[in-house]
Amino acid sequence: MNDMTRVERAVDSKDIKINAKKVQVYYGATHAIKDVDVEIEDKTVTAFIGPSGCGKSTFLRCLNRMNDTIDICRVEGDILLDGEDIYDKRVDPVQLRAKVGMVFQKPNPFPKSIYDNVAYGPRIHGLARNKSELDEIVEKSLRRGAIWDEVKDRLDAPGTGLSGGQQQRLCIARAVATEPEVLLMDEPCSALDPIATAQVEELIDELRSRYSVVIVTHSMQQAARVSQKTAFFHLGNLVEFGETGQIFTNPVDPRTESYITGRIG
Amino acid sequence: MTDASMQSPETGRHTISLTATDERTQKRARAEKRFRSYGLAAIGTGLFFLVVLFTSILSQGLPAFQRTVVSVDFTLTEPQRDEAEGTLFKTKAYSNLFVTQLSKELSERGISVDFDEAAIERLLGKVGGTIRSFYAENPGKLNEPIKFDLTASSRVDGYFKGRVSRDTIQDSRFLQKSDLDLVDALEEAGIIKQAFNWPFIIGADSGVDNPGGAGIGASVVGSFFMMVVVLGLSLPIGVAASIYLEEFAPQNKFTDLIEVNISNLAAVPSIVFGILGLAVFIQFMHLPQSAPLVGGLVLTLMTLPTIIISTRASLKAVPPSIRDAALGVGASKMQAVFHHVLPLAAPGILTGTIIGLAQALGETAPLLLIGMVGFVARGYPDGFLAGFTEPNSAMPAQIYTWAARADVGFYEKAWGGIIILLMFLLTMNIIAIILRRRFERRW
Ligand SMILES: Nc1ncnc2c1ncn2[C@@H]1O[C@H](COP(=O)(O)OP(=O)(O)O)[C@@H](O)[C@H]1O
Ligand SMILES: [Mg+2]
């Protein structure tokens, strides 16, 4: 249980969880991310905002090496997770992704039961020694995903039969089931209605007590509501990065100001 | 509504009633109606030809499932046996005994007809030989009445089925006009009748002048062993190749080349595969000729492109979000494919495989080139492994051989064989549909 001790220590002094230095991403000849330096803190919600096509998703996907699945994608620079380079040759992306979970734009539960959706990650990583341990993990994860009360009576029902908002919370529960340290969310609310969005936002705020959360959003209100740090991307550059309050009230860069006031879209 | 409502009184603005269609709308409606009738006509034409096809297949092929049999009670005593065995022409002696007993039985029923041993031979083939070998094998059955079911010759069968009539018959060594009196008498006595033709279903091919004895069973077995080879090779190879190409292979010139070649292979005429099989498997690798193993190998080559193309299509149809989801929780690429993508693609893969197998089952040309012609199917293989290597034919090749033979009795057998082949294909297609329904999942 050395996880617990680390959690307690981290509450007072916010460690740097991910440190990205001079990151470049190319899709073939397209230079999608240019020279991005960013420090993501533990137990913090960091929001990535910016006009569409500016590279938010691309950068987010570098953080758990999901870009590896795109043949033409090439990443340069250093991304350190707890001081270790995640693009090191010795790093297996499979292990990395268990530590850095991801929630996608469109809710994508497996076409399996709710139970199996959540149990899949722990199963393949061997986190449970027996059925009752697995049951425990599933329940704990569904509770953290704030969906336990809604589904506890129908764990055998297909995950795809839930409403959009429930599906997205199920996906969050699935992501936390592997005990990740960082949660990446790529526009997790863009396919949801306002009520479901509010529920997910509330959940993100709760998740902050345990995880470092990085959320891409196209809604500035959302960024303002849930995040403590905000990064503004524009045309592949990180234009401004700082406290959310400061970015929204007193941006340094004129491009940030134009975007926030609605002049670049 | 009346016209009054069309004119709004305050503004005086003229509004067009929805109940009156204008010129453009009418034109569109007419165009749509025309298109529908074209569609219906097309479907109607298709259905018409289907009905014609099925009625002709059924009307021509169903008689093959009926045969004409003569069932006679025959008793052979021991002294009779010993006497017959003492003569020079032993089977002829047995034939004569048979003739005597048959005419006695007929006259007991008050029917008198004159016939000799030669007439019986024209009707029933070599009866004497059949009886003699029966008693040689079962000496214990002497002195008691035994029921012999003897298949009537193809001409007599044709007389019952309307192929042969008194007016058209020409005296020949196969059948003479006078023989028909005997046939009528036997029918009156209830000795000759129509029965279900089991020998057609379970039997093997017969000689060119014995259409009555021809059966499709042996070539069904040949087809079965070929399908075992095809399924056992093309499903694993095809699925593995598709998964590799679709999920793992890098996109480059080399994989592009492979892709183009697979698509082209699917369009190569089957006879090309046949001659390839002859050159490579038989002449170069010295595998046995006419063997279902070789037939299966050739058909595997033909089926692989079909399976690969349909498997890749069904892998492509699995939404990428499922792969992302699996990779996102830390599954390896292989786990993502085998745990999530493959189960979702399975119905499509199964359907493609069964359609590929059905194509292979109906393929004739390449089998003729490697020697799996119909007349090779003279019996069942001894045992399971021998089924792969012993010379045999396959259903379509057997049908082709029968259709090419001179005797019209074989023509009927060819149509009957087609009914059997179609039944197998229909079953396979129904299985494909059931599997697809059962495994289909929504996401
Ligand atoms: N798979 C890909 N292949 C090629 N180009 C891509 C791919 N994904 C994204 N891009 C390009 O990278 C840039 C950044 O895209 P993305 O990160 O999706 O932007 P955002 O998420 O901020 O809207 C865009 O110009 C886009 O066209
Ligand atoms: Mg995006």
C-alpha cells in the first residue's frame, strides 16, 4: 500500500506529475505540435483549450502514447512522467496506459456487460487475485465514476444500453479501474446533454482528489468551472499556460484574449 | 376544405391549397411511380426466372429419387443349389430357377405371360449372379423364402416414368416390345413397383451402361473431405492474414502490392487454379492424382481471397473507438484485436467463410483438371485418412460426368445430383444466416 503514503504526501506539496519539454509532433510532413513545454501537476485539473485543429487532442494523446497507433505520427522532445521518459525505448506503452488512463470524446463502452466493461482492465493487468477482489474493484470504480447507484442492480446489462451520460461515466469508471495516476479526457462532455455534462463535471472535480486530470474542452465555461490550470493552444503552439483564473481574467498574450472574448474561433 | 379557405380574406393573398398538387410535384410523383414500376418489373423478372429454374430442376430431378424395384419371394433348396453348382453355366442355372418360381407365382395369381431367362436379364440385369453370390455368402438361408429387391433396368424405369413408351420403343438388346407385357403383368401382380431410391443417395458411380445403379454418395463423401481441407486451411490462414494486414501491417508499397494481388486473385478464373494445382501439387510435389486432398488444396487457393476480402471488410467495420477503448485501458494491440475486435467481426467472417466454402463446393473446372472426374468415384474410401488420399470425385464433377453420358437415365441422375448439391448449398447459406443473426451485436 505504498500508494497511500504517496497520496498523503502529495496533498500538501503539489508534485509535477508530467513534465513535457520541447515536444514536436509531426503527421507526415504536417507539423502539428510545435515546441510545447508544459508541466502538469498532481491532484490538479489541467484544461487544454483552443480553436479546433490547434493540436489539443494530438498533444493529449502524446501523454499516453496513443499516437503510436497512427503510422505517420512522429513525436520528438521529452515527456517525463514522474521523472521517467515515457518515450524511452524500454517503456512498454501497455504499462504506461494503465498508469495514464484515457476517456474519449464519444462514449465508447465495450459491447459487453457493465461489469465486464469495468473488470476488463483489472483482468488484463492481473489486479485481482479472485472473483471477490474483482467485484470489489468493480464496485469501487463504479462508485468513483459516480454511477454505482444507477447500475448496481443491473451489472449484467450491456454497457451500450445506458444513456450517453451514463456511458461516459461508465467509461470514466473503466479508466479508473486500472488504478491510474493520470486521467486524460478528450472533450468528454461534447456528446452529452447539459444535465449529463454537469454530472460529469462534478465527477471530474471529485477525481481531482486522487488523480492528476487533463481535460481537453472546447467550452471555455467548462474550463473555467472545472480546472485549476489552463493551457491555451493555437496553431500547434502553446500560447499561454497558467492559473485558470488568471488566464480568463487577465491573459498575457493578445491571442488568448481574442480567443476568450470570441474573436478567434 | 373548400375554396374559401384558400383566399385569406384580410390580406387577399392567394395561397395554394395543399390538396391541389402543382405541375412540378405531379412530375416528380410520376417519375417516382415510374421508377417503382421499373423496380417491380426487375424483381418480377428475377422471380420468374427463379421459378422457371426451380420447377425445371424439380421436375427433371425428382424422378431420380424414385427407382423401380421388383420384389420377389424366392426359395432355394439345397438339392437345387447343388444341381445348379454342378452345371457349366452356373448363373444361368440360377436365372432359370428364378424364372420358374416367378412364372409359378404369376400363374398362381391367374396371370399368364410367357417369358424366358433372357427377358429377365433385360429387365433386372444379371439376376442369376446376384442370387448365387447371396447364397454363397449366406448358406444358412437355404430352404426358406427370401425376399429379393431387384432394381429394374433403366429402360423399365423409364417406362414407368414416361421416358419410354410402347410406341417409341425399338427392339434392342436392352429392351424389347414383348418385355413390356411381362412388366405390365408384374405390375398387375404387384411385384414391380416404385420405391424411394436409396441407392442413388448412398451409392457410388456405376458403369456407363448402368444408369440405374448410379449413386451420388461416394462423391458427396469426396466433397466432404475436400471441404474439410478447405475449411481447415483457408479459415486460419485467411483470418490470420487479414488480421495481420488490417491491424498490424505498416502501410507501405509492399503491403499495397499484396493488397492489389489479393483482389486480383479473387478474379482469376477457376480453371487457372486447376492447371496450377495439376502442375504444382501433382506433377511437381507428386501428391496422388484425383485425391480430395489435392482438390481441397486447389480450392483453398481459390477460397482464400474471398475469405481474406470479407474478413478484412468485417474487421474494418468494427468502429475504431472500440480499439481506442481497449488500448486506452492498457490492452496490448493483440489483446485489443482478440478480445474486442475479432468477436465483433466474427459474424462477418463466418458469413464470408461459408460463402467461400459454398463457392468451393460448387466448383467443377479445377477438379476435372486434377483428375477428380465422376467415374473415379466407384466406392467409399476405407477409413477417415484414406478419404483424403484415395481417388474420388466431388458432387459437381460427378454431375458433369453424368450429364455428358449418352444414356438418358444418366441425364435424370444429373438433375437429381443438382438437387442434392443445391440442398447442401441451401443448408450452408441458412447456417450462415443463422450464425450472423445469433452473433450480431450492436455497438
Ligand atoms: N491522424 C491524423 N493524421 C493526419 N493529421 C492529423 C491526424 N490527426 C490530427 N491531424 C492534424 O493535426 C492537427 C491537430 O489536430 P487535433 O489534435 O485533432 O486538433 P484539436 O483536437 O485541437 O481539434 C490538425 O491540423 C489535424 O488535421
Ligand atoms: Mg480534438
